[in-house]
Amino acid sequence: MAELVREELHSSVTDPVAASMNFLNEIAGRFPAAISLAAGRPFDEFYAVEDVERYLAAYLGHLRAQGIPEARVRQAILQYGRTNGQLGTMIARMLEVDEDIRVPAESVMVTSGCQEAMIIALRGLCAHPRDVVLAAEPCYVGFTGAARVLGITVVPVPETAQGLRPETVARVAREVRASGRRPRALYVVSNFANPSGVSLSADVRRGLIETAADEDLLILEDDPYGLFGLDDRRSPVLKSLDTGQRVIYLGSFAKSVFPGARVGFLVADQTVVSAAGHRSLLADELSTVKSMITVNTSPIAQAVIGGVLVSCGYSLRSANQEKIAFYRSNLRALLAALERHFSDPAITWNSPSGGFFAVLDAPVRADEKLLERSARDYGVLWTPMSFFYLDGGGSHAIRLSCSALTADQIDEGVRRLAALIADVRS
Amino acid sequence: MAELVREELHSSVTDPVAASMNFLNEIAGRFPAAISLAAGRPFDEFYAVEDVERYLAAYLGHLRAQGIPEARVRQAILQYGRTNGQLGTMIARMLEVDEDIRVPAESVMVTSGCQEAMIIALRGLCAHPRDVVLAAEPCYVGFTGAARVLGITVVPVPETAQGLRPETVARVAREVRASGRRPRALYVVSNFANPSGVSLSADVRRGLIETAADEDLLILEDDPYGLFGLDDRRSPVLKSLDTGQRVIYLGSFAKSVFPGARVGFLVADQTVVSAAGHRSLLADELSTVKSMITVNTSPIAQAVIGGVLVSCGYSLRSANQEKIAFYRSNLRALLAALERHFSDPAITWNSPSGGFFAVLDAPVRADEKLLERSARDYGVLWTPMSFFYLDGGGSHAIRLSCSALTADQIDEGVRRLAALIADVRS
């Protein structure tokens, strides 16, 4: 009987971050009644299963209204399709309406969720072991995970309360170069980051674009939470400021529509020049990588998302007013609950201006042992911030999510957390 | 303005096989009236777009019939889901009914098409640069492409008219070991391979299982065409003979249902043992890799395939009788057309016992130049077999596909090809 040795499998299988996430899921499974301030998934009562059919029908209607023959409509849903997908025009239009991003439809690649967009961009850009990527730290585990699958080194750039400092990015890029490696890109979440909740200030946004040009970096901008600000003031996404084509934009419909489609996209409008002088679009070059990972994104899933875009006049911002109100109310409930239940001046938290997350700093070791005790004895789950650091860090910090709960649950969850921390400190 | 240098992108972007495939697509685009004996896609008139809705409804009905509460049904379609997917039980049942494979549902991972199954299996198994995989050559380009994305070396094992010879596999495995590398797995298409059309004899199947044990290899068995034999005689798939758990089975619904779902799967029932003695299932270990590539497979797409499986009583073989008859008739038409239009004894072809492909050997250089001439002057497309060899080979051979044409088109296509070759030889 063949038995495989776990330690001989690839390091991405035995990734400690994945093990941590598994531990979190296991705890959640063992204590199903606990309130989860850990789950960052979107609230799922905005849609019904019947909507899938409705949006599918809207997309088919859109194709037929253009006079596309029935055989081609059938192929668009049932056959293999174009590697980069069939929603390029629709997504480009949405990006213009919602984000003031103007890019050609051909620069859009539809992906099997934003996760695949990350791995495709990373694969295309990093050719040699000396090609590394920088990432704001604390960093979304999906990004570091994608890099790990490909064996690409991620060099952390510490984030401040105002987000990344462009001068720190420049310093790290130079250090990387001085060590004989090549920094190819910087990964950053521009609005209400997961896990920190931090957003980039307008000055930082402009500064990062300049730094990318000065240091010959691309920026991988991820913006899954951008719609969900606490108010209607908006900072421009990096891609909308990107006159020098330094930004590859990574897009998700998981929060703005629903996760079950598993449709995301990337925008790569950079010009690629070959040694022979041939010019092409980076999105077209990356299509080879996409074809070797998933061939193309499920046309059925694409059709559902296409139907949503048609139905909302290409403005997810206007289509999401109900969700925006819900998440605003939840984040306000979280911040109010923190005020209500924590009075110890040694315990602090940040005040994100939107999104699903906030971070609590407390003089307790926020490790897996404490998490297990929290779930068992206090009925509340949260995420140790240490999960989001590459080389240590976050040992006394907690990520709190508020996306999948009611306001009452949030308040009760924070009350329980305060009781836990008070007991540990007493 | 940022410009990227093409030669500094990853080698998978500039993969010569991808360039060849692009060339083929470009030729097809330039000569749309040409008959394509190149396209290996499934014929797409067996399904209508309305079937998507119907199967989705069948899956929802199945969930509700089990008493699953509506909120959970909604989550099953619209939320993130289990990394390894929700069709494990259904697929395990189908494998038992159709293929006499008995595996636990937990050993099944649902993937975003079979392509993702390949890349996940490769990633999990190959940890170090010295870990390589063997593959029957000529080899499906999707497999070599997946390996290229990960930088994994593929060592070819030459195929004969009877498929792989186990003793050749053993010899190559030993040579690889002698060179300081570790052969982790062998990739093979058991039935009616793409591109060669070749199937493994019953003896070879048993021999490969033995060789895998002797040489400490796993076998990655890919079987997308297994349903489509010329008659009802069936050879057991390797996985059904796999008492020693040497086989990871890679599954596709692209031909047995339709490609637009982009749902595939892998079966990895191997035991993994950690240094600490903890035992787990390989499918569970690989879920970490899956989570870093696409998080999970679109639940909407899974639901459509689930609805198909429920509707056919878990037998794709019985559900596919119409398709089976169609592809049989097409392959017979191809073999008859070859008999009819080629009388030169210097020109030979094989006679596959099923599937979508046959190979013609002719004393002409079957390169891109000839292909362009063929499309322009003779109105027929085909695939140079050289695309399927890693280090040269197939220079005078042509892959002929018969899956997406009518019998009349097949005959006319082969007539045109014969005229081309006659002119080149005269």
C-alpha cells in the first residue's frame, strides 16, 4: 500500500498559515454556537438562489438583443470559450462607471475568482528565483499563499496606520535590489484592507504611483472592499491614477455580488515588448498562464455575473446600496461595541473608515491557545493577527470581522471578548 | 510609460507550445471556412442553454429532498464553500457505477476543470527541483503546460502503438533516479489518448500498476475520452485495478457533459503520514493547494454538474448513449475517409478503438508552414504532431480530430488533406 510522507510534499501543502486557518475552521466546527468575529465572508441574505436563474436569463437576453445567433449563444454558455473570458467589455464599462478607470476591454482577463488573478499575475511577472514581490504587511493570506504555491519570495513592507509609506516601499525595494534580487511588484489593498482595515490616504496613493515609477515596480492593487466605505467620500483607486501603466488591478465580485460565482478578474493594460520588437498587451501574454491553470473561467458563472452587470447598468456601486448600508451599520456597531465594552487604556483598536475588519491591540498573547479558550469558555471566535505576518508580528493583536453577523451578535461577541481579556489580565 | 520586456516574463508565458497553439488559432481565424480536423472540442449540439437551468433546479431539488434548510441551500449555491467541493459523494457514486472504482467521497476534490486537477496534483507531489514527473509521449499539452507553470521537469516516456510499455517506464524511472532526480509520478491517458488515439492494453494496465509499485511511482491517470469507445468492450481504468493506491485519477466532465461548466475532479485516496505519525488523506492535504489557486470551484457550476449526475442516476455512461453513437460514427467516418482518399503505401495511419483522434504519418514535413498552405490553398486544418513532443519528434505526423464535425465534413476534410499531401509529394 502506497503511503506518502507529508514532509516530502510541497511546502505549500504544509504551509503554517494554512494550518492556522485549518485550526480556526476546526475550532469553529467544534464550537458552532460561538459568535464568530473571525468569519470575513460576506453576509449572504441579499440574494436568493432564484437570482442565479434571473441573471443567467438577463445575460442570455443581452446576447440575443445584440442579434447573436442562437448557436453562438449556446456556445457562449456550454463550450470552451476565449481564455481571457467574455466579460471584458462589460467589466471595462463597470470600471469606468464605478471607479473612473479607463482601460481597453482587451486588457481585462476574467478569472476563477480573484485568487486565480493573483496567481496568474505572480506567475507571469516572476521568472527567476531572484524575482520577488513586496507586500504590505500584515498581508492577506491568499496573496502569500499564491506566492508560496509558485515558490516566489514575498518581502514584507510594514504598514502604518495610514497604510504603506511610499518611502518605506522605496527603501525595501532598494534593499532587495542591493541583495541581488529584483523586486517585480508591490501587492497592496487600497481600501479597508484585510486584515488591518487600513486605507491609503490620497497622498499615499499618489506617492505609491510615483515610487512605482522611480523604483521600476508594478503595483498589484486589490480592492475587494472598496464599495463599503462608512460614508460616501471616496479616494480614487490607484488604477484610476495610473497614467504610467504601473498598476495591475485585481478585481473580485465576491463581496459586490456573491462568492458562489467564483468570478474575478485582472486588468493588465501594460505593453509588453519582445526582443524582436513585437508589442502586445500584458493581459494577452498572461492568457497562456491562465490556459495552463484553468483553461478558462466557467462560462456559466461568467454569464451570471454578466447578467448582474447588465441588470445594474454597469454600476455595482448603485446596485449595492442595501449592502453598503448593512456593512456600514455593522462596522459602526463594531466600533461602538469596542467603545462600550473596553475601558482599559492598555487596550486599543483602530477605526477603519470602511470594510469588514478592525484590529484590537491588547496586552495578551493572542495565540491559538487563547483562541481555543475563547471559543470554549467565552463563546467567541476571532483571528490572531499573527496569521498575517510572514516573520513574526501581530502576537498581541486580534482581527475582528463584522461582515456576517447582526448588530446584536457583534455587540455580544465584543462583550464576550472583553470578558476573556479582562480575565486573562486579572 | 511602463513597458515590460517579454523575455523577462516567466517561461510559461513564452512557452513554444502555447505559441504553436496560438498560431493554430490564428490560422483558424484567418481561414474560417476551412474544415477543421484540428479542433478537438466536443460537439455542442447535445445540450441547450435551457438545460443549465434544468440541471440547477434538479440539484436544488435534490438538496431540498434531503431536508436541507433553505438557508443552507442558499449558502450551497451563493457562498464560499468547502475547498474540496460539494460533489464528492455524487462523483464517488458515479465512479462506482460507471468505472467500478470504489473510493471514499472524501478522497474526491472538485476542481475548476481537469486542468486545475493536474496543476494541484503536480504541485502537491513535486516539492524540490529534483522531483520530476514522467509522461507518455506524445503528451497532452495541458499536462506539460501545467508542469511548466510550476517549473517542474517532465521526462518523456515514448509511447508505442500499444501505449506505454511498463518496462520502458521502469527504465526511464531508473535513469531518472540514477541522475539524482526523483520520479514522483507518471502521467498517462488510459483510453484513446489525446493526441495519439492510443489505448493501453489490459496487460499494459496491470503491468503499469505493478511497475508503479516496484519503482515507487504514483500514476496520474487522465481519462476524458473513456466513454467513447468504438464498441462496448471496455478495459478497466487503472484506478479500478489500484489495490495499492498508486493511482491519482483525474476526471473531466467536459466531454461527458459540456465544457462550459469547467468542473473536473481528482481522486486522491492515498494515505499521507506525517513525521509525527499523523495520518491523513492526500485529497485533504491537497486542499491547501486548491485554496491558494481558486479557493473553491464555482458552486453554481458544481450545482449544474450535480444536477446532471442526479438526473442520470449517477451513470454518465447511460446518459451519454446519443453522444457515444455520434462519436463512434465520426471516428468510423474518419477511418473510412482515410481508406478512401489515401492509397500511397508510404502514407499510414493508426486505427484507434475510440476517442476523438487519429494520427497520420506521411513523408512530408508537417510543420506550421505546411499548415498555413493547407489552410490557404486546400481549406483544411490539422495539428502538427510535433506540438506534442518535448524534445523533437512527430515532425512527419499529423493529428486528425473528428469530434466537432459532421461525417460529410470529415470526408471532405480528409479528401483535401490527401490532395495537399499528393501535391507536396509530386
